[in-house]
Amino acid sequence: MSGKFRNRLSIAASYFRHKAVLSGGPIEISLESTAKCNLYCPMCPRSFYTFDNENMDLEVYRRIIQDCKDYVEFVWPYGIGEPMIHPSIFEMIRITREAGIRTGMSTNATLLDDRRADMLLDCGLDYVIFAFDGATKVTYEKYRDGATFEKTRENILNFLNKKLDRKSPVYVVLQMVLLKENAHEIDLYKKLWSIPGVDEIRFKRDETQIDGFKIPDNELKGQRRNPCHYLWRGPLYVRYDGVAYPCCYMWKEPPIGDLKKQSMMEIWNSEGMVHLRKAHLKGDLSQYPACRTCQAARPSLMSLYGSLMLDSLTVRKAVPALEKLARFYNIGVFEKG
């Protein structure tokens, strides 16, 4: 039995036994390679909040990876920014892969020129989301302000051709966040991206709710029935400067530690993290407004079992399919409100 599988079993046991102090480490982490972005998307938190315009230092990234490599299975080397802006993003992915950890990232693909496409395929990335929020030029350019529909699509098509030529195993997801002016384009989007090289087409709910579009509420709401799985399996969210937060939805809340000064496990079982887990176990989130209003999907108990038993890459590949089962077929893979 591998050390990472034992870690997953430990986390699963802690979750289902309602333990707030964990002997196992996070299964996934997000390391914000950069807080910089080249677009001005209206549904992004950047539209109402000012973020630091900084990159993560490569040596900080390397130290974090070495610290957690024995138990972390999956790393997302991106956060609020566009990861391809970081001059060492491909080296970051390579460092992670060499440490025996899978990697995935989301990119707007506007910077994915021919050279970067080759580098992305060379570095060992396992999973990539191309965030392309519209099936027509008008809707895409409304929601990806600063991008050009034809150019970005050309970048993606070029990458897909290279992937097929190389027989690369990288898993490619084309993702559209469902918003007021693109929700009617689902069928057109499927036609646009049902092409060789695309492994999955994802229609993601708008978790920021800035745009105001509401989809049928079969993934969310009402009193939370189960403690948030992010607090047990991750991804723990680490800002570009090494400051850590319980998850990516709590970026406006007080941090729980600093990986420049503490180890991953010290932060994972810090006073703030343990207190937050206990609040979820008790069902009393009065001290955590971010949790009370969180828009993240809430898996059903059966889905939680799966997310804790299966390796992270398999889980990530399954997520879009599960969302489709819930949204289009009303199958209960999420909590009911």
C-alpha cells in the first residue's frame, strides 16, 4: 500500500469519524503561481476587489513541494491569476511532477502560443482546463474581456493538434461557466468543442454569482448536511507569498498560516483550521460568513466517499461528468437543498 493511499485512508477515517485534528495531510493543494492576469472578466472577483500584482518565488514553490510530497497527490499551480504569465510556470509543473505529484491548471489560453503549447506538453501536466466562456464571439468577448474569440480558439486548436500528434495523455477540459448571456449556448458550445483532443466539455455553475444568473438549484443550498470536504481533503489554498487559507473561497478571511515560516502539517492542524473543522462538525457556522454563503458545490455523502477513496486525477476527471448527471438528469450526486 502506497504512502499516499494510506494518507487518503487516514483522511477518510478522520472525516467519517468527525475528527478535527488530522494525522494525514491534504490530498490536494492550490499554489498561486501568480496573482497577475491579462484579462478583465466581469464575473471574476477582480471586478470588485484589488489583488496584489505578484508572482510566487520559484524557490518558495520548490520548498513547499518538497515539504508535502509524501502525501499530496495533486497540485494546482494557479490561483486568482493567469498561470501562463509566470515566467517559470512550466518549471513549476516539472518540479511537481518530478516529486511524484500530479498537476492540473486552468488557463484562459490567450497566451498559449506555439512555443508555450510545446512547453506545456513537455513539462508533464496531467490535466488542463481551457476557460472559454462562450460559443459565439459576442458572448465570449463579453465574459473574457481583453481576449479575441478567433485567436484564443486558434491557440486551443493548435494545442489539441499537438496533443494528438504526440499522443499526449494530458486530459483536456473545455469549460464554460454558465452566465446570463451564454447559458442558452450550451448546444452550440457542445458542437464547437466536440472535436478530437477534447476529453470533456464542462458547464460549470457560476460560483461567484456576480453575473446574477441562477441555474436549477440541485447542487446547493439550504442547511449544509455534511462538513465541507475541502477542510479534510483540500485543496488548501496558498497565496503567491506563501500565506495559506483553508480554501480558495476564503481568500478574504484571516489566513491560517505562512508556509515561509511553518510546515504544511503545522498549518493543516493549526488552531484556525481545527476550529473551522469543529464549527463544520457542529453545524454552527455563525463565525464563518464565507462558509454560510459559499457557492461551491456540495457533494452527497456517496460522492464524498468516492472523492476520498479514489486518486485525485481520477476524481478530477469525474467531476464534469458528475455535474452533468446532476444538472441534466437530476441524479443526486450533490446535496439537496
